[in-house]
Amino acid sequence: MDFIEKELEMRGMKRIEIVNYFISMGGKVISDENFIGNGWEVEISEEKTITLGSLKIPATIVILRCREDLIDGMMVAFRLRFLSAGG
């Protein structure tokens, strides 16, 4: 089965929250930036700070490589977990 790669820039979340999410999904730590699970692997960059006007927010690049039959479910679950709304 082929793997599909998706790259996401996550803004407003701490890197540790993203790391903990993938570990809770059964991911094993391969290195500081690489994690592997059943049918998927993820690369999580170092956290950077982005300035938007007067706001400073964390930003992290997440590269998800996942089996073709799992990618849709993984993306939906990931997006729901990190869904946030301002107010």
C-alpha cells in the first residue's frame, strides 16, 4: 500500500501538545523529530515563534506520512483534536 504525505503548519499550539497527541495514538519515538505508528510516521519540526501584528504565536511544521487507506481518518482526527476558535 502506498504512503501519502501531508505537510501542515500548526499555529497556536505548543509542539509538546502535538508530540503528545501522536504518542497517545501509539506512536513510538524514533528521534526528537520523528515518530512512527501502525501505518504512519510523522516528522515534527522545532517550534518557532511567528509574529502576527502584535501577537507572537508558536508555529510547528508537521509532516505526516500515512498509508493511503488511513490518511483521511488520521487527518480528520488530527484536525478535530487541534480545532480551536478565537473569541
